[in-house]
Amino acid sequence: MDKLNILNFDEHILERIFSYVRKRQNIALTCRLFYDLVCKVEKFAHKLVIQPWTLKESFISMNNSLRQFNELDLIAFSLPSLSQQEKKMLGKLVKTVTKARISRVEANQVLHLEVLSLMPQLEILDLNFSDVITNHEIKQETLTLKSLRVLKIKSETGIPYEVINQLPSGVLHNLSLDIKDYNKDLTEFWKLQPNIKSLITNFVKLSQLKNLKLENFSCSASESDCEDLVEFLQSQSNLKSFEFLSWMQTSRVVSILNVARMFYDLQSVSICVEEVTIEIMNLLARLENLNALKLEMAFDDDISLDILTFVTFPRVQCLNLIIKTLTIQSHHLVDLKHAFPVLKSLRVKIFSVCNLCEVLDNLDGLEKFSVDFWYHDEDKLYDFFKPTLNCKIYSEIRELQFEIYKPNLDSRCLSSVVNYNAMPNLQSLAVKGSCRMLFDEQFLKFINNLPSIENLDVEKLRIPGNFNISQQAFKAFQKLSQMKFVKLKIECPRSEIIKMKNFLDKNFDELSYSKSVYFVIRK
């Protein structure tokens, strides 16, 4: 017991350990479970999570803890119920926190954000307001957040002046604003924070920002709300990345790209255009240091890949195409390689793309590939994964992501090419969308045939009613437990959840269960 106290476990962790010990007769298994629990506790030892439904119970444990936390996740509507003693206790625990996420801040609790002043070392802050007070006397004091550099605010009902006007002058470098009902003036705020280098916003009065020297700018406001966009960009000679998420007319895009030629350090451009034209592609190609390009076409007009490959982009390593009518066939791949000779990452959401092996054969050097199959019929989907006669070893590929929206996907379809023989250095695999894969022997075999990947994310699996925990399953779960990140969302009958729960608890840090529909494995 003394040795356990040295490790400084909280009371509820000790209870879990002893409950396992009492249930087990096998000494070796007990030791293994205990070791797993120690590792899991240490893995999450530096993150403090406070939820309202466990708040009071947690304070006894928190008061006995000597841990130093560097991350806080807090649901804020529980704050007003805290006593002064509890707030003092909380202050002791969060004094070393450098990253905090505070969600569900409501109108009658805005003034309780003095909890922010309990974190003098805070560098990254994510605030989510569900309501904002606009007609009350603001407590005029400066929040002691001298180390704050990154601020993200999401608000449904307006600008939380209670926070932004009390920040120390000049601290912010990165700012993200997602605010509804934003018909307010932020002139004073911009004057207080002249050192902002990165700005992400869904609204903007560009005339207020001319004194900023931005390096990264992302805006999702409509084109009509940014009439002075070209003039604003002329004042931003330090830009390294520019992202405009709403669609723009071709003439506006041409004007913007003509200005962008003055930005020597511009490395990343993301635009949604009315139409992709040769003039636009020529202007993009003249951006000498461009290494990342995202092109989205707003309307479903026909377009040929010839336009996209008309010019050469000698430095572009990351390409993202969202063009619903575009088709990439086998003979297009040579042109694509010629236009983007050093491509490392390709993400496409288009009408159709040819075979996976052909893509990797022709775009040699590709490390990341993501494809959205929204428009593929089932035959084309299976053709995409079908191995070619001269299927090579694709040692360069590191990350694969597939978004599939057909009803079902046979895991054998994936395993025919996604395996340790064909892709020995694959590190990350994600299968997203509404397609459903069976959590059966074939899927387990697929898992066992994967290389030693670090990240696995499968969005929709279903356990058949006759599923048994076989030797194949033990082997697969052992492999899953060795990965750094695992997320499997599994539909199954409640009876199957109960049958597997104890088995799964041994291997995974977090299992979340619904009443009867699915559970999620996270690691």
C-alpha cells in the first residue's frame, strides 16, 4: 500500500485496481492488469477533466492529489456552484496548466471566468460560449494571462467582450473566431492585439485589420462581406498562407492572385472558385514558393484535368482537389506527375478516380493519399482497390484515408492491397463515411495483416450476432493495443457488448457505450 501511495494514485484509481485484483485468481493476469492500469494512469496523468456530474465527488480526490497538471478540460456551467474553498483548491491544481478548453459557458456564468486568472502559465485557450451577456456591467480588470499566445472562441450569440477586452495587451499570436450575431465593432480589440500573426474567422471587417501583419489568414465570410479583400491583401506582404472558404467569382480570384504575386513567402493557397480557368492556373504557377494548393470548384460544371495540368508546379507537395465533375483516369496520371513532380500528399473529392495501385505507381514519392468516394458506384469502388498485375511494394506511402458512402464494404476489398506486404511503412489508416464493414473474422484478419501502423480510425463497424472471441480476435486486439491511436465505432446487439466488455476493458483506455446501438473503442 505504501508503494501505491508513492505513485500518488487518486482514490477512484485505487478502487479500480483493487476491484481487478479481487476478481482475479491468476497472479500473472493480475500483474498484467495492474501494469496496464499504471500505464493508463500515467498516460493521462497531466490532463485534468472536470465534468458537472462528477464535480463534487472529484474534489475529495483532487484535494489529495499532488499531481502537476498541464491541461484542463472544464464544462463551465458547473463553476457557479463552487464554494470559495473549492475554487481555491481548483486554483492549486491548475496553476501549472498551459492548455485549457472551457466549454458551455452560459450568460449567467460569464463573470465566473475569473478561473482563467488561476492559470498564470496558460498559453492555449479554447472557449465555447453557449450564451453571451451583452447588457451588464463588465468587471474592468486585466486577466493575468501574460503567457497566452493562442485563443479560440466560439459563440452562438455574440462577441464575449468580458474576455477579449480584458486580455493583456499584445499577448495573442494566433486567434480563431467563430461567432454568430457579430454585428459589432472590434477596432479596440485589434489595437490591443497588434502581434496577431494567424487569424481564422467567419466574419471580418477588413478595414479594421490593416495594422496587423498577418502570416496566416483564413476567412469563411461570404464574398459580398469582403468587398475590400483585394485592398486588404495589398497591406499584408508577410502572408505565408491564404484561405478563402466561400466561393468567389473568377474575376475576383484573378485580382487576388495578381496581388499574391507580391508575397514572396506565400506557401499555401486555398480557394473556392466559380470556374477553374487556364488564367487562374497560370497565376497560381507564378507563385514561386507555393508548396500547398487547395482548389474547390463551387458549381458542377464539366472540367478536364488538362486545365489543371496545363502548367507545372515545381514546389507543390500538397494538393487538394474538390471538383465534383472531375475524372482522373489512368492516362491522366502521367500528366498529373508532370504538373506536380514533387507531390507528397494528394487529397481528392471528385467524380471518379482510377485504381489505387495505378495512382501509387505513377505518383511515386506519394506519402499521403485521401480519396472521397461520394460519387463512386459499387463496381468502381471495387475496381479502385483491385490489385494490378504489376502491383509493386509501395514503401513511400505513410497515410491513407478513404471516405466511402456505399452501404457496405467488404474488408477483403481493402486487404487485397492495404497490407504489410504491399505497404510496409504505412503508419495511419482511416475509413470514414456511412459505409459499414463487418467486424468478423475477415476484418480481424485484415487487422492482423496490417503493418505496424500507429493510427487506425474506422467510423462504422457492425458485429454479427454469432461473433465469437477467437484466436484471431485475441491476436487482432493485441495488435490494436500496441497502436498509439485507435478509434473503432462498432454497432452491435447489447448482448454482444456485455460479452465483450471485460475483454475490451483490458486493452483500451476508453470505451463509451450507448444503451443498445454501438460502442466506441478509443486508445
